[in-house]
Amino acid sequence: MKINVEVDCTPEEARRAMGLPDFTPVHERYVAMMVETVDKGVSPEVLESMMRSWAPMGEAGLNFWRQMFDISGKRPE
């Protein structure tokens, strides 16, 4: 027997139904801080260093995403 259930809801409704916390204020604050940092003229080196510290698996994770978005069309190995 096969049963399919289709749920039509917004991401907010799904979050509430699953009992997940609302991180909207945290996200808005994070984005505001990033915009403020970029507006102050952050150097590319500082931005890269920041991204490396946030990337899952550090350098390996960053290289994976770099390969995923490589415009040469090569697939990551």
C-alpha cells in the first residue's frame, strides 16, 4: 500500500508545526551586522578569513563550494 500526503504551507507554518525555534530576530541582526561591516569597507582578506572560519569542514568545505560554483563548468571531484 502506498499513501501520499501533500502539505501546503508556508515555511513559517512548517516551522511552527514542527516546533522549531524562530530565529528571525537573530537572522535579521546577523544580516544587519554583515551589511554594516561591508559598508565600512572590509578588505577582501578579512572577508575571506571570516568565511573560512564559518565554512563547514574549514578549508575542505570552502574548496568544495568554490568548485560547485566554478564558472568553468567542471564538476567537483
